[in-house]
Amino acid sequence: MPFVQVYMLEGRTEAQKKAMYEKMTQVLVETLGVPQQNVRIWVHDMPKENWSIAGVSAKDLGR
């Protein structure tokens, strides 16, 4: 049973996440030959102030 964790900055829409779930699931089904119902995806929406790039928060960088 594949279990995928995705870390990304907050701000994506529900529709974007749904599209990602569908495409990632399809890739795993095709490449690993696992049943679709066995794929698990966990998204970690990270607050922008909790993510740093080169010592500056993503929020302060305007990301």
C-alpha cells in the first residue's frame, strides 16, 4: 500500500488538491501496479510563516 506525504505551502484550492490526488494516484497505479483503492496521500499544508528559504520566511518573501 503506497503512502505518499506531500509538504507544501498553504494556499492551494480544494480543486487543485483534488486534481493532484487524482494524478498522483494514477501515476502510482500505472508505475507500481497497485490497486487504486490502496493508494494513500497525506497533504501537509504548511503555514508560510513556518517555512524558511535562505533564513527568511516564505511569508516575508511573498511566496
